[in-house]
Amino acid sequence: MIERLGTVREIYSKIFCNIQKGNIDLFLCGAASTKGNISYRDSLRKKLESSAYLSILYPEDMFMELLNRKKYDLLTLEKFLANNSDLIVIVCESPGSFTELGAFVNNNDTFEKVVVLLQSKFKNAKSFIRQGPVEYIRMKNKSNVIYFNNNIDEAAKKIEKYVRRRFWYLFRRSEKRLLKDLNLISGQYYFIILLLYFYPQLNVRVLVSDIRELYLMKYRSEDFEIIYSSAVKRLFKEGMIKKEDDAEGKNVYKLTDKGYNFANVLLSYIPLTNRTKIIDKIRMQVMYNQYY
């Protein structure tokens, strides 16, 4: 066990902490689709998910299990997700999205991340939403209000253009842009992928224990459950990992083919001259831990 923890820490310090960030976490708010109507948010999600540099975050994807435990409420979890995002795009199309707009605009920690997507026909509307929070955002930064004419392709292109302009440094390899750490959903998302790349399979309880131990070296224990659970949900939702039973009937996590290919891409973003040597050394340590 001691040897394995040492290897896990080495994967963290030598691999994870040196990977260059290449994507933006975008928290997409709006209406949920119904049987008779597909919401703009859900239509927009399908378009934006094809962008290699965007990760679209939905609270429904990651928080439903936590909500079922009756330990958390959706407002607290959405605030947590907002703080874990680089950008909060709100499609103004429902009472729920109006509430989210008001909540995030009135929060100093999230205001700068808010981008409003509003139909062009409401551009000059005499409504509280348009003249209140939308106008407040426009006065601070007019580029953070995006208008569209019911055309999802048009809306997606405008958002992608905005993202490339705002996060221009992510598209230059010369710029240093380290991944987020284990105190955020995206950080644990990537770290789990890396662990399962070096370990062909990991007992679920062992995985949780190893990440928790690393996490507690720098961060508060109160947030670990939400971060870890959300990261795992996202990994399953995106088809990066799978759960199986090992020879002893215990639950283990493994990378899918998609996850393994993604891990190879992640490793290509390590700006180290001795990258191959470090990776091979860790692989040897993993093999030694498993058989000796």
C-alpha cells in the first residue's frame, strides 16, 4: 500500500501537475426539454460538445445522486458548479434560467463568468430581465450579452467566437496554462483518467482513498465528496470510464477505449524533455507494486 501511494503521488507531481490545460469548463444554464419541445439549451449543448476545447457542464449530469441523499440542495450544488466553471452561459428561456441569471449576477464570485444568450426580439424589451440583470451585464461588458435569432448554429458560432477571444491564451502553445488542481471537478476528472491509464484497473474504494489522501494534503475535507462524485459522474456520462467486477467480485474502474485515447492526448501536453522516460519509470513502478 505504501509503495502504491508513493506511485500515485508521483503521477500527481510529475505528470498531472505538468499537464497543460487545453479546454474551458462551460456551465450551461437554461430550460429543460419536454416531450413536445427541445430547449435552446439542449440544442446548443449538442452543437458546443463538438468543440474539442469546450467541456459542457450540466448539473443534472453530476448532481442527481447527491440530491437523492437529501444532504444537499440544488441551489448550493449549482453555486458549487458555477465556482468550478470558467464560464457560465445562461440561455434566457424559462423562469428557472431567469432565477439563475439573478443569482449569478448578484454573486461577486460568479459575475465575471456570466454570459447571457438572449433572443434578438427581446433586445429592446421593456422587461425586468432585459432592463435589470441583462442591462447590468451589458454596462459592465457588452460582449457578455449575445443575441441570436432562434438559430442554434448561429448562437453556437457566436459563443465559440467569444470563447476564443476571451481565452485566447489557451490556443497558444507558448503560453503556460496548467490544469486545475484536485479542489475542482475538472482537476479530479483528469487525475482519475491518468491514474487509470497507469493502473489498468483500480478498486473503487482504493481509488477514492488514494485521491482523498492527496486532496487532504492541501484542501478541506468538506468539499471532497461533491468534487469526487461529480467528477466520476462526468467521466461515466462522457464514456471515459466503466465499472466492472474483478476476479474477487469487487468493483473496479477501468478506462474505456475513448478514455485511453483521451489519456494519450493529455500526456502529449506535458512540456517535459524527458517525458517518455518519466512515463516508462512510473509504468515500471506500477508493475512492481502489483506483483511484489
